[in-house]
Amino acid sequence: MILGLVEHDRGRPNDLSFQMLAFGRRLAAGRGEPLEAVLIGTEAEPIAGALGAHGVSKVHLIRHDELTDYAPEAWAEAIVQLIASTGATVVMAAGSDRGNEVMAHVAARTEMPMASNCVAADPGDPFQVTRQRWGGTLLEEAVLRAPVTLITVAPHAVQADSSPATPTEVAVAPFDPNLSEQEFRVRVTDRVEKPAGQTSLSEARVVVGGGRGVGSAAGFGALEQAVGRHRGVLPRRNQRGVAYPRRSDRPDRRAHRSGSVHRLRDQRRHPAHRGVQGSETHPGGQHRSRGAHPG
Amino acid sequence: MKRVPATSGRITLTADRQEIDTRFLGFTVSPHEECAVEEAVRLVEAHGGTSAVLTLGPEAAVEQLQDAMALGIERAVHLVTDGREWDPVATAEAIVEAVRAQEAAAGPFDLLLFGNEAADSGDYQVGIRVARALDRPCVTGVKGIELQDDAVEARREGPGGWEVFRIALPAVLTLKEGINLPRYPSIPGRLRAKKKPVERTVPEWRSGGLEKVRLKLPSERESEVEVLGTGAEAAPRVVEILKALGLVRA
């Protein structure tokens, strides 16, 4: 059985999890095994019904009184116990911040290897993966040797597929893990919500950049007008009119920032100056983003 | 921290497709880790104490250790390798052994700072594996740190805003670029760094279960560049594109 973690935040699913399910569906077909999903916390239960359209035949709903918000160690321990209970052979999550985090905790607890940000998998023996390196500008073909294969799926490696020829009925199976206080030592204790109407760079659907070509801080006026007209967001700037100092302007070995920039996945309107950290300035960010238009 | 090639634009592979061809490249530190070093220096400046930097890498990685010490890190630990790549399981094991040895000799670390993921391998797991082995709480993707008496408050970007975690010390944090802007080392700092101690250990290479077969470059995406025009005459085409993107309604 192939098990996919459907990530959510207080009951709201992460779209990258649906891409992961599309990846898992192909994998399940290749292995001739069912695709099942795990949802953590009863708050996520309403998501279960929609997963049949993504090829999921069964949803394991993790229940625990303390699972009211994100707690990575508790999520991981629950999955570890579920693996032992179900005999899952492949466990996967989206290559999101949380997906990678939870799967790394699962891997650490089970003392098994994990391949992050996979774009392809060959479920033979040994299990082979192709995974992203250098923020997606390079690929690695690798084999995973472990009793249970643990992987995360790179964002946008596959498209979500919610229109199966034969929709499947989803059975919901409650699972009550044994979690100690120790598993909740890391949990979200507070939140600072974004002001209403703001869009972060990582959520922006479209990023418009204005680089040094605008000439000076005053030259950003056109972008600022566009922000006002289209309800966009302008990042914080310094006195030079740069959102964050452009790292690649530095006259030294840091000529190009390396592969950590890949958050431009689902852009909304986000006019940004070229130079925003983690955005369109880096080849890795460009490669993995969609619709970034550096100015 | 990790020594990585300073790639720029197109990456070239070696003939056996096992490594990046670095013959014409310089080396640097993974950016998240560079920020972790800067954060360590800032924490010591603000709260006192001492800091150490550790890397697993070839002999030449001493250059990156000295760069870190030039910024204000007091001492360095070099786990010297023969240049072969270590997978995340093996890397974490070697780091855990080194941390245990350091703590046995000099007392426990309050905080272990890692980069969120290495720039080259992008494994997203070494810090978590180390935390697990040492039984310490770990917060990943951290972009804000506030030290309290026996705890640390770590912030990171989450759905809809910032997530705040308050965990007890000692703890492990994996940091993301953007938490700070790393400073440049001064000339006196560089000179002092050369006199600071670098403790060397040679761990034995091992495999952790993720075995690289080969590297390859992703297939090129077809792209087309369209010059929209110059000055005001480009405006109508720009508007068309903005409409197509959904930025402007007709």
C-alpha cells in the first residue's frame, strides 16, 4: 500500500498534496497497490471525501485530543505508528516546508533514508528515484534501499489530477496513535496573521520585477502605481529602493545564490523589485517558478 | 555548514556524471548556512557566550571555516572527508558524533544552528536527524529567533502569516536565508581567523541508504523571447499580456 500525507493547515488542504497524490497514483498503478491517504487531526476530516477524485481508496484519519494545530514531531510519530499498523511500503508527502519536515522526522524516527523533492520514481527493486538538486537546476538519479520507501514530491513535478475515469469511494478509517507529551514539545504556540489583503511572495501568483533598469528609487513609481491599481503588494524597501539588497550585486564569491529559492510556486499579484531574496533573481527560483517575469 | 561550488547559470557535469565540474568554479557556503553563521555571531554579541562552526567536507573546506571565524566565530571543527559525497543519514551521524565529543569536552551547546537545506543536495533532513539523535526539539525554516531564559522563540513563515514556536533549550534550529543579511569579514577579522584553532577529525565514510547513481541536467524548457517594443509603443502589447495574466480586467 502506498500512503500519502495530505497536508493541511487547520483543515485547509495544501494544493501541493494533490500533486503528490497524482504522483502517488501513478506509482500505485505501477506497483499494483492501492493509494491511501493520511489526514492528521479531526479538523481535516472534511477533506477526506474529496480525495476519492484523486485516486485515494482509503483515508486514515489520525485522531488525538492534542492534535489541534501543527506539531511536526507528533505528526511524524502518528505516521510512524500508522506505517507499523498498515504495512505501508511507500510513504510520501509533498515537497513543501511541512511535507519535507514531517517526512524527515519520520525518517529520523524509523532510521530510514528519505529522498526529498522527487520528480520521478521507478518502483522496482531497488526503488529508484529522480530528485531535484540545486533548486531544480540539476537532477539526481538515486536508489533508496530501505524496508519502507520515504519520499517527498517536488512541487509542480506533476499536475494534480482530480478527474478520474472511475471515481473511487473513500473509506475513512480512524486511527488513534499513542502520543506522549514529548511529541508535542514542538508545536505552533502562536501565529502572526498577515494583514487582510496582503499576499506574501510565496503565495503570489504573478511577480513583477523592476530591476536596476528603473534607474533609481524614484523609478519604481510605475510599479507602485500598478500595486495601487491592482491590489498588489510591494515588499519592504531600503533607502536604495531595493526590497532586500540584491545578493548577487556583491562583488565576491557570492556571485550567485545557490539553490534555496523555490518559493515562487503559486504566484498571485506581487510586484517585486528584482533583488527580493528567494525570488526571481536566482536560476533555481526561475526554474521552479511559474510565470515570474523579471523586469 | 557546507562548502559548495559557486555555480552561476548553467551547470556542467563531470564526464562520469557523478559531480559538478568545478574546474572553473569557486566555492562558497550554502546560503542558509551562511545566515546561520551570521545568526550565531549576532546571538553571541547580544547575549554573550561562545560559538563554534562545524563542517563535513574536504581539506579545502578549511577556507569556509576560516571565513566563518573571520566573522566572529571562535573556533572550528572540521570533519575531513576524502571528497566523496556523504548522504544525509551518514552526514547526520558524523555530526552527532562530533557534537557529542565537543560537548563532552567543553560542555553542552544551547543551540545547534543548521541551514534549512544544503544548496547542492537539498535534502531537508540533516538538522532533524541530528536533533532526533540528540533528543532535542527542532524547528525548521526559521526566519526569526528570540532567546529567552531557558527557551527560544522561533518564527517561520507559514500559511497565512508567521508561525511561532516556543521550545526549551537546548534546541536545534534550521535557518532560512533572509533571517539576516550576513556581514562581510573585515581584514583584521580574516587575519585573526588564521590564528584561531581548527579541530580536525577524520570520520569514516559510510552509506545511509540513499545512493546516488548519476547526475543529469533537466531538459531545457523551450522558451521564446518577444520584444514588446520600446517606450510608449510597447504599452498596448504589455496591456494584452497583463490581461492574459489576469492582472488587468478588460
